[in-house]
Amino acid sequence: MTDADTTPIPHSRPAGTPAAPRTPWWRRKSVLVLVAILAALAVFGTTTQTWIHVALAPGEVQQADLDIAGSKAAVSVSALALVALAGALATTIAGKIARIITCAIVLLSAAGIIAVVLGVLADPSTAAMGQVGTATGVVGTASNATATVFPLLAVAAAAVLALAAALILWVGRGWSVRTKYDAAPGPASQAAGPRTGPVDEIDSWDRLSRGEDPTS
């Protein structure tokens, strides 16, 4: 027997077998979850910046103008952003039922963020009243409050967050969840023929870890 006789024959796709279709980028689990995480972080990041600039009216109280951060002007926005972030991270390991729950939480958090921020934009003076009173020691001090661009950025990020959560809820119905306890494919599954469903990066890595050819 020569070396040529023992050389393994490389695996090839049978003739006439169509290649598995690639998953569009906007349907991929990794993309949607990453967008949701980045949007939640963006919302939280805006709360560390100045949301309201307050010019105090001249009078008995001598106080420099105030710059109020989003975490002070709208405390609930920071909390909702963290809740949305936790929900987005949970979708990476959640099953179908748990994914519905986490997506609903993220959607409600995004809606709450938008509602709160729109309230700040509608009446920045009221949103700044507490911080103005703390700084001056006088409740009801006359002031001229104006909102900066960061509340608008928070609304935009929250809208992206809501869109990502909605897509995860819709597209995620076709996602499968695999764990290390899943049974290895048996002869019956192997005889069923090559997979023809959409393949994304996560599916490819799962198949490679089981010693399968992700292109077959």
C-alpha cells in the first residue's frame, strides 16, 4: 500500500447540493445584540454629559450659571439604560420564552427613556428646578434653562435600542439555543442530508466545534 492509498480524501459538497444561504447582516444574532448593547451604553453615556444649562437671574442670590448633567436632570434615564443593557446581554443566552421577556423589558426601558427625555426637552426649567434649589439654597429661584444636544442624542440612541429589541423579538423566533449538554448528532440526523437553513457566524462556530463542515 502506497502513501497515495492512505491519503484522506477531502470532504466536498455532493454535486447538485445547494450551498446554505447566508443570513442577512440585519438578521444576525451577533449584530442585533451588539447594536442593542451599544445603544444602551450610548444612552447611559449621554447622562454623564451636560443636559441643561441654567443661567440664573441676577438678584439677591449670587450664583454662577449651572451645568446640569443628565444623571441629575433625569435620574431614571440612567437606571433604565442599565436595565436595557442587562436585558440586551441576557438575550445572548436566553431561550425562546426568556428572550421574549428580556426583549419586552428592553422595549419598555427604551420607551421609558424616550418619554422621560422628551419631558426634559419640553420643560427644562422644571427638570432643573431641584438642582437649582440645591445650588442656591432658595426654592423657586428665577432661571433661564436651556437643553443641550445630549438629550436629543439620548432619544436617538433609545430609538435605535427599541428597533434592535423589536428585531431581536421578531427575528429571534428562528434562532436556536445550544448548550454543552446538547446531544451530538446521531446517524439519523447525519443521514438527513446537509443543512439548508440560514447560517450565521454563531451556527458556523457551533458546527466547527462538533467537527462538522459548516459549508456543507
